[in-house]
Amino acid sequence: MKTSRLEAFSDGVLAIVITIMVLELKVPIGSDFETLKPLIPKFLSYILSFVYLGIYWNNHHHLFQAIEKVNGQVLWANLALLFTLSMVPFTTAWMGENNWAKNPVALYGINLLLSAIAFLVLERTAIKHEGKASKIGLAIKNHKKEILSIALYIVGVIGSIKFPILGILCYALVALIWLTPDSRVEKQLKKSIMTTKEYTNGEVTILWKPEKCIHSGICVKTLPKVYNPKEKPWVKPENASSEELINQVAKCPSGALSIKK
């Protein structure tokens, strides 16, 4: 299945979530600036959450530029992410309404923590579906940034029980970390466009185009002695006969593999 419907649905949900969130900012009665003071915690909470939703939308967009196909597992992982993000208006409103009291700040952090875990699950599910040698697999080889964010959320949630401002600072720090869209995906997409790699056993030369590779699992299952994403280089044609290599390349459904003539 292609990604277009998933992306369109996700964009729509995030747009609705942002709309619901801004509707929580009720217009005060009175024309003096003093009447706006009670709204300050609410407005700051709104800004933080708006930035977070923007970050998720931005990184979700980048992620699906590198994903070619989706399956049922990817769809459910994406729905889990959207569910956690749909709760942001509620936790934001509760936190702002109660002037950043400890329990609302902790619940807000739990909401962000669950969203981060859901996004990590979505990444791993997509990589599992497309293979470690796919564009998404090559772009996100490690999850250090995601794990660091989850750790900061946990610190923020625990710390907010005694010092709510500590929780807010941790959440803001994570937002700063992710403010710039994930460069790993952008670098891999640029690299994939320009790259065609060659592997030879002395008789036959295999050409591999990473940007087209979405079914590496077929190669791994058919000729595991030649294809191993855990090793570098991941293609070792010297481990098979020329006939075996030619037959395997002919079965490539995406056209990522070909024989140099």
C-alpha cells in the first residue's frame, strides 16, 4: 500500500487537534490588558504544545518521504501516534488552567512521553516492513535522539512532582532538540538520489540503487550468504555463483538490483 492516504489522514487529524487546542483560549471579559493576565499560563502552554505538534508534523512528513510502502502494522502504529497527539489539547488545557500545578504538568509530560514512544514504534515498524537496507532503514540506523528524548521526559515527569518548573524545562529542552527537522532522513534522501553502488564477484557485477530498495527482506531470505544488512558491505557477491546472483537479481520486485552489462 502507498503512503498517500496515511499522510493525508494524519495531516487532517493534526490540523483538527491544533484547532481544538486554540479554541480552549477563551476571550476574557473586559478591554484592559489586566484581563489577559490569567491567560498567560494558558497561552504559554498553548505555545509549547503548538511547537510540539509542529515538530511532530514536520518529522512525520520527513519520515514518510523515506517510506515507500505501508502495511497494516505501520497503519496501526501511525494511529497510535495520532491517538497520543489527540490528547494534547486536553493535557495542555488542564496544565494551563491550573497555572502549571504539579499533577497537570506531570500528566502533560506523560502525554509527551507516550507520543515519543509511539513515534519510535512507528519508525521501527516501518524499518521492519521495508528492511534495514531501505531508505528509511539506512537513514535511521540508531535511535539515540529518540531515546534521549524519552529519558528527558521521564526526568521531567518525576521532577515535576516536586518542582513543576523542572518538568516544563525538560519538555522545552526536548522541543529544542527536535526543532530542526530530522537531518538523518534528508541526508539519506540526497545520498540515495545520487548513489548507485556496485558489487562484483569477478564475473558478475551487481548494481544497487538504494532509493528503489523496499524489499531487501526477499534478498536476505533467498541468499543470506550474500545479503546481510548487519554487515558492511551488505552485499557480498563472492559468496555465491554467478548463476545464483543473476537468478536472484531477476527476482527483485522493485528494480533496485540489476546486472551491469
